[in-house]
Amino acid sequence: MNRTILVPIDISDSELTQRVISHVEAEAKIDDAEVSFLTVIPSLPYYASLGLAIPQNYRQWMI
């Protein structure tokens, strides 16, 4: 039987993410399961507070 493991991860906590990945890898090897990771990216105001906002002239770099 094929199964898929959906794993929610928090990309802001790399230590926890590494522990989760190790555990999921071991689980997936038991019956050759497929693993899919899911993360939610915070809204733009969060990134803007980190200085990662989209610049006003972003269109000039678009292809």
C-alpha cells in the first residue's frame, strides 16, 4: 500500500525542522512512503519588518 506523509514544518525554527525531518525519514523508510512538506509563509508585513519587502521598482528586474 502506498502512503503519503504530509509534514507541516516551521521554517523559522531550523532545529525543530531538522528533528522532524529525521523522524519522518525513518517513518517513510518503513513502508517506502512518499513525503510532502508544507509550510505557511507569513504575510508581507512580516517580511517588511525584516527588511525583505518588495522594492518599488521590482518590475525592472522581471523578465
